[in-house]
Amino acid sequence: MSETQNPVAVIGAGAWGTALAQMLASDGRAVTLWAREPEVVADIGAYNRNDHFLPGIELHPNITATGDVTDLAGIDTVLAVTPAQHLGAVLGSLTTQPRDLILCSKGIERATGRLMNEVARDAAPVSAVAVLSGPTFAHEVAAGLPTAVTLACSGGEEQWDRISPDIARPAFRPYYSDDLTGTEIGGSVKNVLAIACGVVEGLGLGQNARAALIARGYAEMLRFGEALGARAETLAGLCGLGDLVLTCSSTASRNFSLGKTLGELGAQGNGERTDPTSLMQDRTTVAEGAHTAPVLAELARKHGVPMPIVSAVDEVLKGAPAPVIVEALLARPLRREVSGEEGAPA
């Protein structure tokens, strides 16, 4: 490793965290990967593998796994990849020091309605926060396939100049933004919309319906983003439309896969309510959209933003029969596709 290469750390050894660690280590850089699960730490240390969350990938020997957060002390660039609902608690356990903290979790804190950058600013107030988001499947990143993401920096171009060399690789290309709100909203809303697309797939409603849902879901994303101060051009980029297209089109998406199962259960049922809770508890990985949907629906109501697809997903996750909810969506009053002189989505 060159003396000019700064060591980096990744917090969270799920599929995405492990893939990021693998990508970061690809140029010989030292990467410390913190895992909550002792068996993951042991397997990476003994076999250079994480078959619990990212099977089939031989990990770079420069990745050092640990279960002790004090091992991250002194590392100036840290990527936080814990599930969104646990981010605050994990960051609060870190040693207090100025560092660049790059948030890679997509979601909204259910208890408070806060975006992840707001959670991080409270939990790690001396850190400079950035957000990394975009169309990324973990296995493809770990395999070194070409990927592009948005890297939004609270410290502007000065922070970008400092951290982008630590993140960029030949097959992993970040694009600069200073719109943290827009970057996070894209990643959070698309998870919920991916569940909706999975439901459409599970119900066998066809490709026309899925394409329409993606387009109308994107309109909901834009409306919500505008209400919270995000820029439309951010949501038209990698972290919004790009991520939306990816996760709404493949069972490799955990959220799409969850929605597909819910749709299949609805298609097999007799109109009775289902119990999605047990279904989610049986999964080893987290479908963040399931946690985001209720708080996103509530925030939309609070801000007066119409988000009928998000509300429909919330209802299905609460047990409402998917066919009944889809029927209600299709029965909504006819209206313009766009509204206002600027052609804003309706």
C-alpha cells in the first residue's frame, strides 16, 4: 500500500457493507470492517469470506474484520452501512473525533422522521457528514462491475476533494453533489416504490403496469423532495431515478423481492388480511422500505404531499390484501399527468 493511501473503515458487514469494503480494498488499501455478528468477524478472519451476507465472494486480504468499535479510532474516513433504524445507536458508540462520515444506509428513522444525515449530525456532531447513494447491487460492486453513484458532501467541494480519492476506483465512479436532502430522499423513497413494483409482479399485472407505477412513483418522489427542499435535478440523477429503475426491476432488490412475495400471497388469498410481519422476520437481510413506508406516508400527510402509491404500500405492509389496494389505486379520480405552468408532476 502506498503511503499516500489513507486507511478507511466500514461500519456494518451486511451485503452492502462487505461489498463496499471489497471495492475499497481493490487498490490495496487497508480497510477495517466492523461487524455486529461474531461469526461474520470469525469467518472473514479465517477464510476471507462472508457467506452469511455476501456468499460466493473471495474477500481481499487487506480487509480486517472486527467486532470492537475502538479499532476504528484514528481512521479519518468511515463509511456507515448499518440498517437505517440502528444508525444513531451505532454512531453514538464510536470514539469522538473529527472524521469524514459517509452515510451509505437508505431510509428514514421511524421513531423521529429524521433523514440519516440528521441522525448522524446528532450522534457524531464533530464529524463532516456525506451521503453515498445510487443504483448499486452489492454483488456487482463486489465483483468489480462498473457502478456510478452520487456522493453528496455537507462540506461542499472542499470535502469532496478530500474524500473522493478515498472512494473512487476505476469501476466505482462517484459524482459530486451538495444536496444531501435530495440524495437521501431518492434512496429512501425508491425502496418503498420497489416494494410496490414487487407487488405488481407478484400479482401478475404485467410490464405496462410496472412501467406506469415507476413513472407515477417518480412523480411522488419529486413532490415529496420539493416539499423538503430537495432539488429536482438531484432526484433526476443516479440517487433518484437511476436507483429507482434498478430496484424496481429485479428480484436482486430485497424490497422488490419482499413486494413480490406479498403480491403472490395476495393473488393466492381470498381477500383476507395477511400478516407481513412474520414474513419479514424470516429474512436474514433488511428490506429498508418496510421500515420507511409508514414514516414516509406519515411525513407525506404532514407536509400535504399526495403519495398514493406510498400510502398503498403502507396499507399492504399493515396486512391489507394487495389486490384490494391495487383496485383502489386504479379507481382514483382521473386527472392531468402534470400540473402548473412549469409542468410539475401532479
